[in-house]
Amino acid sequence: MPEPVDTVWKRKNLWIQTVSGKRFDYHHPDARISITDIAHALSMMCRFGGHIDHFFSVAHHSVLVSQILETTCPQWKLRGLLHDAHEAYLCDIPSPAKWAVNEESDKGYEQLADSIQSAILRKYCQDSWSQTPANDELEYADCIALIMEREALFSVSLEDKLEYREALGVTETDILESGTSVETIIGDGVNDNSEWMSADPFAHGKQAFINCFLELV
């Protein structure tokens, strides 16, 4: 049986290699951040831990949040696009799992995520990275996107639908007035999984994210 990997060695090698070949160091996240790496990684990650009927990436989700902010707080659209950018280096963890991890481990995941997210915002949102969106518009747009995705991407009962909407404070009016939808992001393919998958949803999500980013910077 092989010897366990040395703890000291682990502490010296807290980095991952990104798709562009960069070494992303978790101790020094500022040095190797790349929007291309972020777009690629998020486009490969499925929302809801993969437990949905149709593939929908974190990149698509990010574009959806940015579009929702168009009608509520347009100055925060770039922040909306990048709100989950840290997951490019940590992976997407379903919200209930995050709550459980933070509760059990003194918020270790949350602290690391905040460190990486701050580094990303310092690079791409220089004028506003340290500011909190007024009235939590960003968080609310994220909630609206979550509701839209749950209801479009897998079957939920009416009781579950209403309970989730009430818990997150999202109304039917909020959804209708957002001016966007899951179908807007990925097209009619959401109703035909074979058609959507044959269209390469990974490349679609990456390009949608990059296009949105270029429009906002």
C-alpha cells in the first residue's frame, strides 16, 4: 500500500493547471486569473450538480443573471455575469451543500470562495469590486434565475414550486418583468434534449459568456 502523500508537499502545491496552461495558486489567486479560463470552466459545469433533465451550465446561468439585472440594476450587469466566477477554480457546489459545508467546517469553503471572487472582481470590476450592489439586487437576480432554472429544467410539483418561490421572495411578476428566460439563453433546444446536446452546449455556454463579457467591458 503506497504511503500517504506528505502533508508538507500538499501545502506547497496548492495549485491547479487551467485549460490555458496557467498555474492557479489558491494562496495567490490574483496572479493567474483569466476570463477565458473562467468561461471555459463554467461552461463545462452543469447546474444543480447535474441533477437536471437538460444540460445547463454555470456559464449560461451567469449570462441569465446578467440579463435579469438589465431591467433592475443595469450598472451591475458585469458583476452579475461574474458572480459565480470563483467556481471556475472551485467547481459548482449546489447551494444546500454549501450551507451544509459552511455549517460543519466553520465556513472554510466560503472564505476560500470569497478570496478568489475578490481577486476576480479586482481584475475585471476595478471601479466597483469592493462595493455591494444596492438593495441586494445581485442576490435577488440570482434567486430569480434559480427559480427560472428549476422550473424550466426539471419537473417540480406545484407545491414545491410555490414553496421555493415564497422562500426566496420571488413573485410571478418579478419573473415576467425580468425580460429573459432559460429559453432565451439557450433557445428552443431546452424542449428537445437531443437537439440541444447535438448543438454542443459546452461551446455555446462558453461563447455566450465571452460575448456577454465583451459587451460589458
